[in-house]
Amino acid sequence: MVKIEKERHRVNIVCTDGSFVKGYVHIDPGLRLMDFLNNQEDAFVAVTDAEFSNVREVHSFAIVSEFRKKKEMVFLNKLSIKLIEEIK
């Protein structure tokens, strides 16, 4: 298996349901964050070291309180992203 090196970008994400995610997205070197998000080949974006806040409703998880903790990796549907900001 060939490992493809990625650049790690720290981001704040505001989701359409009002929840916030802080973590890292990993994209190809030289690719802009916006280009990565506009790529329609992948419907989901992997967010590592994800920290959630203001979680009001999560339809796909049984226990919302468990989801408020820091997660090593989550896959976020790109359609649920309202705003994304890179933290430099």
C-alpha cells in the first residue's frame, strides 16, 4: 500500500445544525481548503482530533453526551458544513 502524504490543517467548523467542530482536516499538499471541500467525489470529510461543542441534536448517535467528548476521528458530511475557517 502506498502512503500519500497529506498536509494537516487546523480548522473551526460550524455545522448547519448550529454545532461546532474544532479539529484537523488532511488534504493534498498545495491544495486549497476550499478546493478540497468543493471536490464532489467525496461526500464526507475526515476530521481528526475532533472536539464538539453546542451539540443540540444528533440523529445518527444514540447518546449525545458521549458525542460531546473529543474523538480521534469522525467523518463529517460535507453538506452539513455551513462555515469552515482555517486556524493558522
